[in-house]
Amino acid sequence: KPEDKYVEDELERGNYEQKRWEEDHLHAATLKFGAKDAKTKNKVKEYDVIMDEEIEFVQTLKMPGVGKNKEKDEMMDSSKLKKMSLEETRKLLPIYPFKQDLIDAIAEHQVLIIEGETGSGKTTQIPQYLHDAGYTKNGMKIGCTQPRRVAAMSVAARVSQEMGWKLGNEVGYSIRFEDCTSERTILKYMTDGMLLREFLSEPDLGGYSILIIDEAHERTLHTDVLFGLVKDIARFRPDLKLLISSATLDAQKFSEFFDDAPIFRIPGRRFPVHVYYTKAPEADYIDAAVVSVLQIHVTQPIGDILVFLTGQEEIETAQEMLLERTRKLGSKIKELVILPIYSTLPSDQQAKIFEPAPPGGRKVILATNIAETSLTIDGIIYVIDPGFCKQKSYNAKTGMESLQVTPISKASANQRAGRAGRVAAGKCFRLYTAWAYKNELEENTIPEIQRTNLGNVVLLLKSLGINDLINFDFMDPPPHETLVLALEQLYALGALNHRGELTKLGRRMAEYPVDPMMSKMIIAAEQYKCSKEIITIAAMLSVNNAIFYRPKDKIVHADTARQNFFRPGGDHLTLLNVYTQWEETDYSTQWCYENFIQHRSMKRARDVRDQLESLLERTEIEVTSDVGNTVAIRKAITSGYFYHTVRLSKGGQYKTVKHQQTVMIHPNSSLFEEHPRWIIYFELVFTTKEFMRQVIEIENSWLMEVAPHYYKARELDDGAIKKMPKRIGKSKNDLTRTY
Ligand code: CDP
Ligand code: MG
């Protein structure tokens, strides 16, 4: 049968590949224990680089019981993990023996840098230790920031479980548009962005006795801004303790920034990790990752697998491929549990990654960068690292920001490899060559503050009364032109006056936990009498790209369903239409299912929308509706996003108005086959080309109406470009009607 043939091929390929790996393994082993003879020595040479960093992955602290093989095997086998009680596992964490030392050090110093291997217990244990030490007396809170939403949620869940409390009571979390805390909350996990916003309502953060800026090494934009702010409040709040905690990177730098604060090092526990490289570059790293997973599963001893991919789409693709192939292999292989983890995954599904593999089986976790340092999953022995992550990049000249799949840094690659050596010796399979590692990867990831739009942060700092941004205490300052551009953009939006001071509009905009363009759009909706529609659109845009469901076996049906939602004018109106129809079914799950809409994304959009609605009230904007008036709706959008205007130019290409950059309409857009002359886009993604995602058609005259101080009539001249012929159909008639 063809199926059997497939199975054979797959297994055979597995064996072959294993041989290749084993060969490399031999080299690794030789150098590790000293090359014995000239022959191997020669062979080893080309791996010198590999070895150098492998030396880093040695065990620095003996773990109780490990060393005897039987117990080691048990540690590796995540199906055995359940047997230990929570209390017992807590005591096994590397941080546990240092509990008292840590408490003493914190008592003695106001600011402390804490450095420890990922998984040593920093995030989950330190707040509990400090609670035991009395820092939560009189209702004072311990706050702990996380760069990622998923980490904040899952760590809070874990801690509440360890303490035997219900999540949301004493232990809670707060992430954008989701507040799972109460009056009683004393241990509060939150995203760094949320703590930043807390400064707006409580500038001295008086409710906190301790602030932990966790995962500091990630150097997200918000964490970097927090550094400057908390350093400042620590000066006039001597009672406040400040902990800066990071994986084993940059501790020295943090110490220097915080006036030479002492570093508390938690000795790590790392087992050797053997790093393997492919001999040649991989053309398709998702396929290579899938093949590697199957090979490990078929040929390697027990232990779970962690695969690093760049985002939800890739993860879903890999998941489908793995499901399909394991199904074909059937009972010929042991059970393989496939578990995805990424930031927008609902929390009940996130929790699954922590469940042990079934007895005798193995789990494979398909993760984004979240698993690099923010989340520790026990039982991982094998790491597959394709070498990429999704990163924001920003061009300060054109003001264009886009998400791109980018090669990771060496520091990242080593963190990833380290994930394999937590419970026993592990293996890391890099799907790139040793040469690429050495010559193509940067040493460190560039801090986000140096590659992103700063509009949001500048608006926030201005709202906090910090006017002199050039001299703000940044650990690594952003490029001057990025700062200037942010100020210019805020001025164009009307949030700042010509002296760079916050305007009344700017103050209102800062109330919204969204980008300045979006908050401006929302506030502008007041004038166009369509705030109800605009907050729906804003909410739908906030759950970006997770609305339409497109299963591989029903692509045609799914696409037809999606196209039925199209509305003339563009994608924002399509999103509005989806939400309105769903609302009319009384938020039916069945309706979502029938229309290939992701119900959980819709639920999230509804939550976001509810919160935006209460913010409308707070900023005294009347909820008005004018659903049929798509001109009004699109004018409101234009008021916020006029920066993102592009124009059709010769040859059917689109170019940005200000900088003449070429961009394309995303094929999923309802306007893909129409060719409107003027377009506003919501965001750019760079895949093979620079694509605009979520676009609407506008009229150039609107730009003069909403941003007269930004555009000059000359720039908006329509010239001789003729509109491309449109497809004739229902949409065209609708268009003429709504105009
Ligand atoms: O912060 P750090 O990387 O030092 O470690 P941690 O996040 O406190 O994790 C310590 C241990 O808690 C991990 O080894 C996991 O076993 C466990 N943990 C968990 O089971 N579930 C979570 N959501 C988070 C941590
Ligand atoms: Mg942590």
C-alpha cells in the first residue's frame, strides 16, 4: 500500500539522519573529553566553534539524586512528573536553598539584581518568599512584571496553585484588556506595559512594597522605559524594594545602570547540551523541523521535544503536518502529543503544555519565543531551533514599522539550547549550519527601544509630566531620529502642541491602552457620530488575524464564507460586519462554527470592546451609531491612520504618499482585486514583500479635512493615474449606493 511505502520512507530517512547526527555527536563527545588521537583531532577541527560554546552548558550544581541513571531517566520522563507533590517540586528548585540569603539581601539593599538560569524558580518563587517574609503586610502588593501576556497568566496560575489560592484573589494577573485581580490581590503578575500604565493613576506606585522587573534581559520597550521610571521613584520612596531579575545575561549592565546595585546570583543547574548543526542550510525550516521531530521520536530515547517557531501560523502549519504524518505512521510509533503555545492561545489550552506526556509516549511543544526564557516546561530533552523569530523592525526615516521573520541572535540561540539541559543532558538540533551560527548571527538581540515606533511611550511619558525625553534616563537611548519622529507624529495627530506639550486631546488619547493612531481614531469617532462602530472595529483589529478560520481540508468553503462577509469600502468594514452579525445571533458559538469564524477570538474582541466602551464613558464620549454611513466611519479611521496613506501609482503598484515606498495589498484583503486609488492600511507585514494588512479605500479630499497640517494639497494631487477597472459585481453597486 502507498501508506506503507510512506512509513518506510519516513523511518528510513529517520535512520539515515540519525546516523548523520550520531556522527556529529561523536565529534562532540571527543572534544569534550579530549581528542584521543590525531585522526579524530583532525575531524574535530571544524567543530571548534561548536565546542567553545558547548563548554558553557555544563552542570554547575549537582542535583539531588541525579547521576544515577535510573533516577535520571525518571527525571527525563515527564509522564513520571505527576508523582511529586507541588511542595516537593518547589523544594527541588535551584533557588530553594537560597531563600533566606535572598530575603536577607533584599532587607539590606534597596535595589538588587537577581541573575539565575531559566527555570531556577525566580518568577514563581521569589514573590512567595517575599510574602512569607512579610512584605505583603497591610495590604501592600508585590508586583512582578513579565514582557509576555502568556507568561503573566500562566505564572500567576501556577503560583496560585502552589499557594492553594484561587486565581484572581490573592494572586492575580493583569494584562491589557484583561484584569484578573481583586481588592485582595497581594501578589500581582502583570505585563510590563500594564505597570507602565499604572504610573498614570498612581505615579509613586504607593500600593507596592516590592517591584520585580522580571525577564529584564528581554529588553522590551516597556521594560526599558520602566527601568528609568522605577529607578526614579526608588529615590524618593526609600521603603520601596526593587528587584531586577534576568536570565544569565547582562546582569553587569543592569547593575551599572542601577548605581552599582549588588548582583545576587542563583547558581544554575545545567546539564551538558550537545549542539548539532545541519551540514547545509535548510530551504524549508518548518518541514525540516517536522522531519526532525519524527526522527527524534522514532530514534531517540525518552524525553520531550521543544520546537521554536516564529508565530501562530507556522505553529499551526507544523501541527497539521505532524498530525498528518503521525496518523499515517499509526501504531508503528509511540504516542506523540502535539501541543502548541503562543501568546493568543486561550489559557485552558496553554495549561496543557505543563501536563506530563502519556506513559511511554512523548510530547512535542511547538512554541514561539515565549518558551525561550519566559516559560519553563519540565522534561524537555530535545530542542529544535530553526534559528528565526518574528521581530518588529522600524525605519525611522519613513516611519514604517513592520513585523518580520528575522534570524535570532547568538544569545538567543544559546538560551534556546539551554532549554534542553534542565533535567538531564540534552540535545539541541540547530536547523542551520555552524558557519551561519558563527558568521551570520548577531551577538545580542537589539533592544526593542531601538527598533520600534515610540509614539505610544512618548505619549505616556508626556502624560506623566516627563517633558525632556532627550535626557530621560534610558539604559540604551533610542535613536534620536526615532524620538523626533514620534514627537512629530504626535503633533500631527494633535496630541502635542507646537511646543511639544500635551494637549487636551493628547491627555484623552493617553487614557486608552492602545497606539496613538487608534486612540485618535476612537476619539475622532465622536465628531463623525459613529463611536459604536469604531470601537467595534478597534476591538476587532486588536485580535488581529485570528478572526477567520481556514482549515486546510476546507479552504474553499472557508474562503467563500469569508468573502461573504466582505463589505465595500474595505476590510475594517468587513470586520465590523462580522461582529455585527455575530452580535445579532446573540454571540452564538454555532454561528461562528458555521461561518468559519474563530469563536474565541470573537469572545476576546467582545471583551476588548466592552472595555473600550467603558473608556468612552470615562473620556466623556457619547456612544453614537451610524452603521450605514461608511463614509463617516472611514473618515474617523482616516483621522487616526492618515499616516498610513498609500496611493495607486503606475503599473498597479501602491506607494506610500510621504516616502514613495512600494507596498502591496495582502491577498486576503477584500480590496485585493479592486484597485482603489487611495488606501489606508492598518499594519504592514513583511513576508516575501511588504504587505498591507487590513486596508480601506478613502478619498484624498478626506486627508485635507482630517490632517490639513500634515498633507499638502500638492502631495495629494491625483495626477493622471486612472483607476484600474474594477470587477463588476455586487460590491460595485453597493459602493455607489453608500457613496
Ligand atoms: O523564573 P525562572 O525561569 O527562574 O523559573 P520559574 O518560572 O519560576 O519556574 C520554576 C518552575 O516552576 C519550573 O521549573 C516549572 O516546573 C514550574 N512552573 C510550572 O510548572 N508552570 C508554570 N506556569 C510556571 C512554572
Ligand atoms: Mg522567569
